[in-house]
Amino acid sequence: MTQTNILYAQSGGVTAVINATAAGVLAAAREHSDEFGTVLAAHNGILGVLREDLYDTASLTDAEIERLSRTPGGAFGSCRFKLKDIDEDETHYRRLIDVMAAHNIRVFFYNGGGDSADTAHKVSQIGDRLGYRVQCIGIPKTIDNDLALTDTCPGFGSAAKFVTVATLEASLDVIAMADTSTKVFILEVMGRHAGWIAAATGVIRNTQADPPHIILLPERAFSRESFLAAVKQSVADHGFCTVVASEGVCDEHGRFLSDTGRRDAFGHAQLGGVAPVIADLINQELNLKCHWAVPDYLQRSARHLASAVDFEQALAVGRAAVEMAHAGENAVMPVIERLADAPYRWRTTSVPLAEVANRERTLPDEFIASDGFGITALAKRYFQPLLAGESYPPYREGIPDYARLEMANVEKRLPSYDA
Amino acid sequence: MTQTNILYAQSGGVTAVINATAAGVLAAAREHSDEFGTVLAAHNGILGVLREDLYDTASLTDAEIERLSRTPGGAFGSCRFKLKDIDEDETHYRRLIDVMAAHNIRVFFYNGGGDSADTAHKVSQIGDRLGYRVQCIGIPKTIDNDLALTDTCPGFGSAAKFVTVATLEASLDVIAMADTSTKVFILEVMGRHAGWIAAATGVIRNTQADPPHIILLPERAFSRESFLAAVKQSVADHGFCTVVASEGVCDEHGRFLSDTGRRDAFGHAQLGGVAPVIADLINQELNLKCHWAVPDYLQRSARHLASAVDFEQALAVGRAAVEMAHAGENAVMPVIERLADAPYRWRTTSVPLAEVANRERTLPDEFIASDGFGITALAKRYFQPLLAGESYPPYREGIPDYARLEMANVEKRLPSYDA
């Protein structure tokens, strides 16, 4: 048998379009059936590889793969698990090799964020280090948009589109009622260390009166005084104030705002949520009626409003990974290169995994307005095309008809392994 | 001049489709230009009438009206304001008459929920009581679905569709990660006294394994013990647990769960949010990782995913109100009558305002599963058609192209009035 199999695994927080990347991998691999046998998908990421818990995707029809591409979440299961350094402990790496050898796997695609790029890079070295020839290719995914060396990360555009549309819609609600009801609305969005998602909502602000009036970013220390002054000013000038806050916004001492010693009736530290903290502050200091929202997972799973550009890029990196494998590459990652802002043009290109691993890209200074509460025209030019187009899922009786894959579990050939 | 003008006002919390009702009124009134002059829209509901703060909609093009119909929020502004009883204080009623007389208004449409039906009913009596002939017609609107005598309320279907889709999508996210991350997800939805929105999410549950595993309703007292047992069981059986909680869920003593004496570091009572309270409870008692979401206004403004049935019904009640006015009716409200579940058929019909005012419809017992944590097959048959169809707004550069109406303010003819 000259064909070898491909192993695909999803890692870290899932997104609205990571399954589109999976679909891109599956579809492209089938076009190279001369070289590639089946695509085996690990159940729950690298853990599934270690546990030899694999699905065989061969039974999926092309129609099922298409439907998979329009389904949010991680269809094969994902995990949060960091491999130890190979110099520290080879055990897991030897097990990976056993599993790959047992299933004739010579290509491993690891679809994740910065940590996963690190894992993928480690695995890419086992050919030289442990004598098993395997091509390991990372595939980017993260709503946080914080990967280095790519113009954007598949998953980000859809999360950004959802929260931006939500900001616009909720603001239309607030302005309609502000005379006799809520005057300040706070939307808390994901972004613990980088404010990409919060910043993207700035694309809808064309005049001073437009929301969001204030964007709070982890890249800028939160100042109580200037924040409260800005809220007051917005309510005075426009009748209301919409605030978009990154979950990771910190005070001048670098302490998360959501960790301000809040305790419940039992003295237990309260679970996160920077929005209620800010709402309390506004209530106490300005006596303005606030509402707040925390969409949490809704923002990263909102496939019902995926960005068409994001969807296409998610598909494209999956396909590109297969082409790179076909070309014999190892220790690389397909990324998005921007060729032009307007009209937007992009292509996939390849970067070394070693240069992506463990690097975090925060918002550049030139994207942040001088008062720290908004974004610049440069930032708008960056964000706008990433939100473009609506990729809708199919519906049945009013509910998205998301894929429920029926796949065979691959028969185990190895002793069980505790991971 | 034989034509008389129509006055239209929006009241109470706005919805994703209340502007569709406005559009229905405007379009239908234009079809009766022999009888009706212009439609004047009050700025911020009944307050705008009292303040003589009115827009003239005559300048809106048909294309603008169409775009208005696909725009969330209340385009003319809404308010929370309850008129005193006419026996108690006639002042406001006399002012309403002055404003209507000054602008040749003989038809008043008040578009709101239960309180607004009460206001509309009071205004409908001023012909007899204060000698000014006016037809007052209430038009239903509320995401809470708690109005009497109508099968459903425009606004509800879209809110229910959004939270149901969100429940499905977030659950796909959770199940993908549950092995190494979040095991319990709590979605808090609106519904202070009635659990219609939370209950609707039950339509996606076809097997025990499907989310939502637990629905918490204001109609059932919260029992810590049985709730925690159900969460534990769901995680054991399915690997995760999705909880949809109405904001108004109460304990056995009728106390809101979100009001459990929680205090911040300064000793201030904490702002609402039943989801974080439940998450704390699960953390403390079961030691399971939780995430929670509070979409707040996002759920009632999510025009990007409106139910097509809800949209059509919102338009229809606006049109029906005009036809009822044209037929000379007073003190009535157009409502939705269900003719069949599947295939779903409905029509608008008319009910007396007096019978709608101040009545609240909670979930019927026969819609609630015996354990109190789910819905019955009967409930599913009720909810399913209300979520059907996707009414999408137009987009421009990735963002919904919502209406921004440019309308003339009507010149004031009366002394100013403090309301």
C-alpha cells in the first residue's frame, strides 16, 4: 500500500468555523486519493491521539462534509492539553508515534491557536528526534486573533461580526428607551490578553453619536476617572452610552477588573464578569440605569451569522494544509496574507511553525485611538473586510440543520494508555 | 379636509420586529389615503404625545418603510410610562385631546404590551368621558408572550428563535470541550414572571442527550436539591449539561434567585444575573467547571435572526389595526389566532382592549414537564411554528443596513407641557 493516512485533530477553544477547516481538509484529501488514504480524526484533540480514540471519516458523504462546514463547535471534540517539552519527557511523543505507526499515519494536522502551534511544532520534530517520519502541519484557529504571522485567524471574523452586529442592535434598543429607562449598556466580549474582538465593534462608529461610544481594551489600563467622565459625556451628548468591554481589561496595577474582591453572601469570590463590575461602578458613581450582557460562548459559536470571508478562509487553510502535505512540507502552518484592503484580496501562504508557536499578537498601538476608548481609521480598514458577507447555515423548521456526524470509531490496535 | 390623521406610538420594551408593525401601519394607512391623511409618530411613546413631540412620516419613501420593517429597536422611541386612572386625574387625558385636536388626529394606535393595552383602553374611553371622538386601537408587542387572548405576541417568536439557536450553538461548543473544560453552561434569558422564552428552547430537545437538559421557569419554584441532582445526572449521562434559566426564577419562598443577598466588596447589593448565582452554586456544590451567558438586550434586538413568522405577524397586526380603524372600531386590539399547528395556519382577529389590559398569561401547566425542568410535546407543537423561517435584514459591508429615518418634526401648535 503506497497510500498513507492523515490524522486531523482540533485543539483549544472551538469556533463558529473550525469545522469548515475540517471540511476543507477532508475534501482536499479526497482529491489526492492517490497519495492519501483516509483522514482519521482524533476525538478530543491530541488526547484522542494519545488514547487511540479515532474516527474514520471515510464514511462521510460529500453532502455531510458540506454540512459539517456550516456547523459550529468542534465536531470531533477538542481539548485543552499542553504536551511537555520533548527534552523533559518523551513518553507522550513515543505514544504518538506508536499510534501513528499503528494506523499508517504520516501526516498530522493540528488545528488550533498559539499553544497548539507549539504542540504541532514539537510533534514536527519527532522525525529527527525519535526516528519516525511524519509531516506535522499546524492549521490556525482562534477567535482571539492573536496568532503571529497571519493577517487574521479563522474564527475571529465570525466572532467579531456577531458582537459587532449585537452592539449595533442592542444600541438601537437602548436609544429607543433611554429617555425613561436604561442609559448605559455594557457588552462584555472575549479577549483576555488582546482586545481584537472588542476593537472590531468600532467599525460601526461613523460619527460621535454612533455606538460603541467606549471600547475598553486589555491593551490600555482602565482609569476609573476618565472612564466615568466619558460615560457621563456620552449620555449628555447622545442620550445614551454603549460600552464594549474586553473581559481582560485591567486596572493601573495590571489587576483584572473582574477580580476586585467581589464576594457573595458566603464570602466566596465571585465568578468573572467584568460587565457587572462596570455596571455597579456606573450605578454608584453616576446613578445612571445600566444593563449589561455577557454573550460568552454565544459569540464564538454563532455560526448562524458567520462572516463569509471568515468561512472561506477557514476552508482555505484546511485545503492549503493538505496541499502543503502533498508537497512534502513539515513544521509549517498555512496563514492568511492580505494583498489589499479595498477591494479586499487575500491568499494563503506558509510560515514556519517555530515562528508562530507561543507568540501572542496584541492590538498595535496605531489601531487604538489616542483616548484609548476607540479605534483608528487604520484599524477600521483592517477589520472591515474580515466581517464581510453572510454565510448562513441551512435551516429546518426554524432551527439550523447542523451536522450530526455518524462515523465509525477506528478499531484500537494498541494497549490502552492513560492520558 | 375630510381626511384625518393617525397617531402611532411605541411603548415599553422594544423588540426585533416592532418596527415591522410600524411599517405595516404606515403602508396600510397609505392605501387608505381617501380617509387617512398622514401618520404622525410620537417620539418616545405616550410621552411624545403629551409633549407634542411628533414626527411626520409622510416624507418616508416606500423603500424606507420596507427598510424600517427590517430594523430592530423602536425607530420612533419608546417609553415606560403609565397614565393615571382617568377618575384619579384627568390632566394628561385633556392634554392628549388637545394634542390630537391640534393635529387633526382621530385614530390613535398604541403599540405595546399589557400595560400599554391598559393605557390604550383608558384613551379609548375619552370620547365618551371627555367628549373628543377618537378611535383608540392597541397593537400587541412583547417578547414576553404574556398577553392574554392572543396565540402569540409579535416580538416573542424572534426572541425565542435567537435564544433557541444560541442554546444549540453554545451546546455544540460545550460538548466539544467538556472532556477537559467546561461541563455546565447556563444561559440566562428574559422572563421575569413568565417562562415563555426559556421554555421555547425546549424545541431542540429530541432525545435525553440533547440540550437544553434543564429549563428553569418562574412558574416552578427552584429546588436546590433536585436541580443539583439533575445537573449531576446530565453530566454523568451526557458529559455536559446545558441549563436555560429564566431571569425570574424564584426559590420556594418566592424570592428571586438573583437576589440572594450577594454583595460586592463595598457591601452594595449586586446587580441581577441569575446565571452567575447558579454557576456559583454548581461550583461550590458539585465542583464542576461552569460558563454562563446573559444575552440581555441581545435577545430582544436580534433582528439579524428574526423568525419569518414573527416578522409576518408583526406586519400583519400593524395592517390589521389600520383596517380596524378604517372599519370604525374603537377599544380593540388585533391579535393572532392559530388555526392549525402543522402545517401552521393563522389569521388576525380582534379582541376588546378591556379584556387584554393588565392580564398576564403564564405558561400553562400542561406545557411543563412533570419534573419541572423541560417542556411537553404539546408545548413543542405550540412553539415550533413560531420560530419558523428566517427573515434576514439587508447588509452592507458586512453590517446590517438598518434604517436611519430622516423625518420632519411636526411644528408645535400648543404651549409646552411638562410630562
